[in-house]
Amino acid sequence: MPHGLLDGLRFAFGTLSVLRVRVDRWDRETGGRAMIAAPLVGLVLGGLAAGAGVLLAWRGGPLLGAVAAVAVLAGLTRGLHLDGLADVADGLGSGKPAEDALRIMKQSDIGPFGVLTLLLVLLAQVAALAGQFEGSLRQGGLAVLTAALTARCALSWGCLRSVPAARPGGLGAMVAATVPWPAALGVSAALAFGLAWLSPRLPLALAVGLGCGWLLLRRCVRRFGGITGDVLGATAETAATGALLALAVS
């Protein structure tokens, strides 16, 4: 494997998961490759979470399987995306100018908007997955995998070259405006093709999830002037939730 691609994979796994990976390069070029390769992280983490969900659903019922899958995904990412979702909810809900909202998002505590958003999103994810596991173990496992892939695919769209950083420094500034749109489109198309091979319901869920993530992304760019690491995390969680809800109502 070419060193550039390997560096991108290491960057992706090192920043988007708890897996112990040595990151040799930390620059914008490598960050862009990492965001394009992010769905591979979703494939690994989603596979692990789906396995845990299937096992617990088999032995303890669909609700326990759904909780296990959501918990494993959160644990394997250090809760990074959920933390970003809470911070963005507090920033958007504050109603303050962009600079003040960004300062609120950077604080370590979580405000009422963040708590409420986390609660509702996690409930929605667990409820949607429980319904899928109730249908069948395979259906539930595929739903977990689809959500994980959709979330990481949304990161590619969040780092398009037309999307600026909201502030200097941090992961957001490192990866902002690094992904050409043909690469994001190609990754999405490849995922849609692969998911269609598993089940014809899954590509639509991917599209709905990416659409939900894109709506939040555009709102954040207009509100904050660009993206941050928190915005990317919130975009990923929103995309995953949108995909799960699409599967729940289809």
C-alpha cells in the first residue's frame, strides 16, 4: 500500500477510534485522506458493534441488543461524536453570535440543550435498532453497520473543499476543505453499491442519513462560519440517526 494511503488510514483510525494506531503524519493532506477513508473505520467499528448487538439480542432480546450496539459504538469512539453533538446543540441553542457560540462549544461542561439532544438522539437510535433486531438478528446487525458507515461517510462531505474551518486550530481546521467532491461522491456511491448487495433497503437509508447530516452541516456553516471538530461529530451522529430512522419507517 502506498505510504500516503497508509498514513491516511492511520490518521483515520487514530483519531476516530480507540484502536491503538501509530499516527506518523499530522498534516492537512493526510487529514483529507483520512476523511475519505473514514468509512473503513465505520466498517470495523460497525462490525464490532453489530456483533455485540446480535449476540445480546439473541440472548437477551432486541432492546438489550440495541442498547449494546449503541454503547459499543460510543465506547469505540470515546464518545467523541456524541460529545460533538452535545456541544453543537449548546452552541446552536444559545442564540449568541458565532464567536460566543464557539466559545460555549469549547467549554468542557454540557448545557441543557446538549443534555436534551443527547437524550433524544440516543433514545431514537435505541428505539430504531430495537425494531430492527425484533425483525431479525441479521436485519438488526445490518442496521448497526449501515448507521456506522453512514456516519463516517458524512465526514467526507463535511470536509469538502467548499466548507471552511470556523476557527484556527484543532481537528476541524486540520481537515476542513481537504476533500474534493468527486472523492466524497465516489465513496458514497461505493458504499451504496455495497449496501445494496446486502439489502435493497440500505442504500436509501444511507442517502437519507447523508441528507440529514448535510442539513445540519449547512446550518452550522451558516451559524458558525465553518466547521469544527464538534460540528463533524454532530454531523456524523445526525447522519447515523437519520439512517436508522429511515430503516425504522421503511
